[in-house]
Amino acid sequence: MRIDEIEVINLRFTYPGERGFAYAGGVATGRLTSLVRVHTNTGHVGLGAAYSHPDIVRTVIEEHLKPHLLGKDPRDVEDLWWFMHRQTRWYGRKGAAVSAFGGLETAFWDLRGKSRGQTVAAMLGAERSSVPVYASGLLWHDTLDDLTAEAMRHVSNGFQRVKMRLGKSEDEDIAMVRAVRQAVGPEIDVIVDASMRYSVDVAERIGRVLAEERIFWFEEPFEPEDIDSYLALRGRVHLPVAAGENEFGLEGFRELLRAGALDIVQPDVCRAGGIGPTFAVGKLAQEFGASVATHTWSDALALTANAHVVASLSNGLTVEMDQTGNALIDDLLVEPLRVKDGVLQLSDAPGLGIELNQATIDRWRVSPIATVADGNYSDFVFGSAYLGSTPPYRATSPDLATMS
């Protein structure tokens, strides 16, 4: 098997009226992702995804790495990963370059599985073919009634675990948590994401409430670089602390785990460097007694790849499933992802076991010569008009500095 062609397909989905959801970064107008297709001389096509600046992803893959990879055997996944890492080291090691070649690495795993007639999960040693998933949504609403109505909708759609976003103010955050817990009842797991807006003191105070409400985990109270605050918080709250969606590669997670900063790590195949590195993060987490709950906020291909990794890990806890009406999640696959009783069943077809919906690709595809249109894409904002005007975080104690 040899690589004949590599293409990057940048997709831009826009919410109806360019108004999706409100959050700490403003109002999301749409979503972005980059798909990777690796064509081979055997007719097999490998599929991958990268979640980063779309123009940079295309440049790294098509203009830098592609000429080096044509003619290579994509099944040599580990050797090719190290080759790509070394080729991009001077401008990579983290960020867009790692996400870009991670998309290629995922496609190589897909091709390895297709050539062997095995699923990616099976090649990683999985003993299960399904994984728990949670509904990721519950962003900022105008009223608590709207928030709890959304929570109940996710439960009625088959989810047994939901994630909500905090970061408005201390009083509002506590009110939102209590309202959602009361609405869904004690049998549904509730996860909270603090949107990186807390100080350690605020996180400790809110953490006490979260523990009382039996919150499943406490996610990203601080900026990803602030390891000391994560370490301090773990000794002050009695519930799991989670982070990692903003980290890249095994080395970054090794630093977090060695420091004892987290109970749950959240790598993402389409950000952390591919399937192999994400699996390696999971194995390393086992050594430190930590669980793995992969992040996904881009597309259904990435979600599927993350699910294969979680299925292969004994400490694989759950997979994130965006429920904001994102067509790149809901409509990207010929066979849409289905959740029943809180569980996602993986296909037994070789590789990732998925087929892309060409109609969805055609609808949301961005021309290769076009730059990203201005808008707020949740993790990426293009154009100053779309920057959020969220006020500083309001803590209850007036002597504490507010968080921007």
C-alpha cells in the first residue's frame, strides 16, 4: 500500500441566523473543522480530522508534509508520526502543527485497520465495542428554565450524563448547578466546565457546592498553563478535577500527571497528535491512577476516533458528544452516531468504520483558496467584531480580584 494523494477539506458550518450559543467567549456564529483524506494505490482511503486554524492545517499538510509522504506506506504509522514530528519541530511541538499531522496519523490508523480487516479499537487491544458518551451543551441561557429544559431534552434523547458551562458569576454559577441537578435528578451524572474563569479561592468555594450536588467532575477552572492552581485545588475539593483539551502530545500530559494536577485527563485525537499519542496518554494516566475522558468539539469523525481510543483503555471513562446543533457532528456521517442508554456503539467495519456524507461536505466546504470568514467559532474568533464582550467574573467576596 502506497500513498497516492493527500487532501485537506476545511468545513465551516454556520448556525441559523449565525447565532448558535452564548458562552464565556461571546456568541458562537458557527463551527470549523478540517478533514483529511489519504488516498492509496489500493483504492483504500484513510480518514482523519484536525481541529485548529484551518488555513494553517492545510498549509502544514498539503504544502509541507504531503510531498514527503507521497509513495510511503501509510501502515507504518509510528515511523511516519515521528517523521512528521521532526519535520515540524521548529514551528510545532504543540499547537496547529501537532493537530495537523495528528489528522494524518488518524488517517494512517484508519488505513492500517482497513488493510488488516480490523477496527482501530481492536488493533489497540479493546475488549469492548461500545463506550459511554455524554451530552455536551448547556451553555449560557437567559433563564434557568431554558437551561433546565435543555438538560431534560438531553436526558430524553438517551443521555445519562450531561455537561454544563459555568463562568458567569459565582452566584449565577451556583444557581445554575443546583437548578440542573434538581431538574435531572440524582441518577443522571452532571459535569461542570468552569470556562477557565476562576481563581483558586472561587474554585474552592464553588467546589464545595459541586461536591454537595454530587457533580461528576470539575473541568477547567483555570487556564491550561496554570498547573500550580490545579495542584492547589485538588487538595481542597472532594470531587475529580479534569482538564487537557488544550494540551498537546504525550509530553504535555506527562507534565500534568507528574505534577499530580488532575484526576481526569481530556486529550483529543484531533488536537493531541492523533490516535497513537492519545492512546499513550491514556496508558500513562493509568500509571498515575487517572481516568481518560476524551474531548471532542469539532466533528463526528474525530468523535469516532476518540471513541475507539476510550474503548481500548481500562481507564477510559467517557466520550464527549456536542449537542449544540452542530451539523459537523450530526450530519457528517452516512450512518449518524446514535446514543442509547448513554452508550455509543462502535461499528465493526474495519478501521474507524465510518463513511463520510458527501452532501454535508459539499454544503459546508470552504474553497481551498479562501481564508476563514469572520465569525465566532467557539475556540477561534476571526474579526474583531465577533470578540466577546463578556464582563469580568464576579466573585462573591469583594476582596478577591475578579477574573477576566
